[in-house]
Amino acid sequence: MTDLSPEAQSHDDAVDALTGLVTYLASELVDDAVDVAVTADRRGHHIAVRLELPEEQLGQVIGRGGRIARSIRTALMVAGSRQDVRVSLNIEGISESAAYDADIEQDQDNEAEREADA
């Protein structure tokens, strides 16, 4: 097992906390929270959070004039400053066909894993 320095561990905790915050907020805003995917990439003292959801639900997260998205970004900046990291948020829509293709790919991966285990 790899030993993490206290700073690296705190940054991993920050990633978990920030992705959890975005997941919670986005899930409360959209009709179907199952379709919400949040990932994060940490580079030093910067964490880039990526929120993916179906295109038809983008408006529920972005809001009129981008007000909701701006509020989410503000909350992330505050939470990030408490963790001593800078945070950016990228909100992306997934087309229905891309989501369908991803589901098929995931099903194929799961089937391959089951065959490998057998």
C-alpha cells in the first residue's frame, strides 16, 4: 500500500468532498439523479470538477442566465478555499445517443468481466 503524505491525503479528501458536494447539488436539481456523473482531476493545488448529465437536464443545473451554475461554482470556491485548493467546474451535456453508447459499452465490459471470472 502506498503511504500518502498528509498534504496528498488532505487533497484526496478535498477531491472527495468537492465531488460529493457537486453530486448532491446536481442530484437535487435534476429530475433523474441516476444520470448525473461527477469526476474530478487534481493537479497540485487545483481541482477540476466535471459534471456530466443529459442535455435535456442542462437547463435545470445551469439555470436562467447561468445563475444556478454560478451559485454552484461559488459554493465550490468557498469549499475549496477551506481545503486550500482552487476549484473549477465544467458542466457538460451528454446526448441521448452518447449515453446509450456508454451503457452498451458498460454492459460489454461487465459481460467480459463475468466471462473472465468464470
